[in-house]
Amino acid sequence: MSNIVIGIEGLVGAGKTSICRELINIMPNTVLLNGGNLYRAIVYAMIKNGDKLEDLKKKGNNLDIKEMMDYFNIKIKIENKETMIYIDNEKADEEVLQSKKASLAVSTIGGTADNKKLFEFAKDLINNLKNKYNVIVSGRSVMKIYPDCDYHFFIIADLDERVKRKQKQYNNKDSYDDIKEMIIKRDELQEKAGFYEYSKITQEIDVTKCLSVKESTNLVLEKIKILDLV
């Protein structure tokens, strides 16, 4: 049986990354390509370099994200069954990439920048990984990047639950109202950018009532019909 590609997207704070990491521990010979972290690393590198968010947004389609990836020497490596991001040979800090500042910046820039070359790079990367592994792709616009996905899931949860999960992710350093405001703003930006669009094969999974990552992951596994993989 040939290897497969599973795309997983979702609303902000619904828990898609946690589900992806649970899946690679259940499914044999499977790796995770975290496209969201790659994009975050590129945007983070630009901001760290002194570029202002509003100036980057104004560049619109003149901002080629793949060119920025190459300029800042951003590389991807497979470590412990998932992709790790390196910026100029230094491993990117997961906590920094997932911070509110980086998250909002990605949501702001992602819908206006020129992503064409980055998407082409990602498609080639997925094909190369698929030669050896089953591939789980987490991020935005997965079906535009790789329309030949075998499965595509969109993870949702109600707003209150997503706020609570983000609070936990940020170690309760931010208030409920601040997190809620951030999620609503990111939802608006990403919906406007077309990141919340469904394809013909997209299956929506509501994890609002799930009490653990394992429960959420099981809802995804129930939809995967190649039982010999799991």
C-alpha cells in the first residue's frame, strides 16, 4: 500500500497541532510537516530583523515569502517524526513561534503576501516525504498546496473552549478577555484571507466536548478508513 497524505487545518485554538502530534505516535511510519511553524519562522525572522508589521502588510503581493525564507536561511529537518525549523542554523524556539505576537503577524501577512513559490516548495517537500512516509500536513491552505491529499480534516470548537485552550497553552499568562479578542481578530483575518474554506473532501470535526487530546484524535481516526494503518 502506498503512503498517504493527511491535511489537517482548523480554527485558531481548536487543537489541530496537538491532534497531529498524537496521530504520528499512533500511525506507523508517519511524519508531521508543520507548515504553520515554517510560516511563523519566516515572519518572525522578518520582524526580528526590524521590519514593521504594517510595512510588511503594505507590501502585499510584492512580499515573496519564499524569497524571505531563503534570505534568512530558514531550513527544515525531520527530528522525532516531525519537522523542526532552523533559522540561520539555529533551531527556532517553539514557544516564540507560537506566541501571540507571531500568531497575529502571520494572520495579518499570510493573506496578502505572495505565497506561490513557498507553496510550490511545500508541495515538492510533501512529495519527497511521501516517498518514505505517510505525511500529516498541518497549516493553512493545505488543499491549495497539495490538492492530492487523501484526507483533509478541519478541526473546530466553540469560541469559549478555544479561549480556554489558548490560555492553557500560554500558561495562563494572559486574561480570558485578551485571548478572546486575539482569537476573534485572527479568525476575521484568516476567514478574509480564505484560510477557512472547505474543499470537496474536507471533513469537519467538532472537538468542543472532547476532554483530552486523545478524545479529539479518536474522532479523526474514526474518519480514516484504512484501518490497517492504525
